[in-house]
Amino acid sequence: GRSRTMAEGRFTDVHRALVQLFLSRKVLDEKDAEAIYDQLAPEKAGRASLSDILGEVNEGLRSACAKLEMRCAVSDSTGASYWVMVSTADDAVSRLATQYSPHELKLFKAIIDKIIEEPDPEGSGEVGTSWALNFVPELSGTKAEQAIDTLVADMWLSKSREGKLSIGRRSYVELRSYLTDTFRPEQLPQCALCKELVLKAAMCRHEGCTARLHHHCLQRWSRGSSNVKCPACKALWAPAPPV
């Protein structure tokens, strides 16, 4: 059977190709991973699902003591699934310290702190960049900008078209322990529907209600209805005012 094959450590070319793919890309949207999997294994009859084949990859990596693992997450903003290759050898903050200078790491942590400790009342989960360019005296504006661009390219941060910064897709997966260890539970709000961390949120506007929902969870919850009630306080859900 399939599990016995993996227990014996016999990776197929497909398994190996997926490992190499994630070693180079780190993060892949599920739809992109599915498309690549289709190219690697075009015969779909009796083929394992993407989730199953990546589970087999994890099993093989554990057998080889590779200290790597594939993890699936859901985008805070779009609701689309994506996969991340994570090192289990050490924590992500320790790895960041080997990739970035102490000043760059200080800037990154300051951005994370500001997003979580001073949340936008409209629930955007974003902060502007102007303050960050002068936050660390040892980093000139240009060097701070370069550090931010690198953090965005490495997917620790995300930057909107308007230049606003938010927590990146790798951070949601790899820094989860750091976030829960660093911040109080009430600073890491949960979606009232899926109970997962929500920083980019639709917010209940009924007085006294603090419910926050992922926009994609709200979309599924409402199913196009104009008579939607807050899952927490049961009041009619008021849309956000126009910007």
C-alpha cells in the first residue's frame, strides 16, 4: 500500500520534485500547486490528492529526519488555501536572525508590534510605511525601505498597492508560536465563524459587540443575503461605511 511504500522511504520522482519545488519557492497557492502536480502526474486515475501526496512527502521527510514539513494555511484576506514548507529544526525567529541584521529584525518586529498592538479601528490589519522608514536610527530611509522590500519578497510581510504593510503569508504559518507567546490573547482576535486568527477583518458595528470576521467567512455566511445577522450578537450586520 501507499503508506507502506512511504514508511520504507521510497520517494517517487513526483515526491522528490515537490520537495525541490517547495525548497525553491517556500510558499505556493494551492491552485498553483495543483497545476504543477497535474504536470508531474498527469494520469489522474487512482492518483492521490494534492493533500495526500504532500502528507506522504511529510511522512518521507520525517523518516529521513529532514526536519522539514509541509503545512497548509488559509489566506487571511482571500480565503484561498496555500502551502508552506517549514523548518522544524528551530523556531522561525531564530532563522530570521540568521537572514537579517539585528537592525532589520528590530524593524520587522516593530512592524508586527504596530499591526497587532495598534490595530486599525476599521480592521484593515495594515500599517503605513512612512513611520517605519525612520523607526530604527541605524537604518537610513533607503536601507529601511530595502529591508521592507526584502521582507515582502520573502513573504514575511505583505504590501498593498497603496503601500500599506500587513503580516505576510509565511508569518501566519511560521510565526504563530511567536505571536501567541508575545501577545495577549485579546490582541490576537479570532474570527467569530472559523475561530482562526483574523487581522484583516470585517467588524460588527453594533454597539458593544467586538465580533470580527474574515471577509471570506462573512461572504460564505451571508450567501448573498441582505439580511445577515452577526453570529455573535445576532444584530443585523451593517456594512462598512464607504471610504
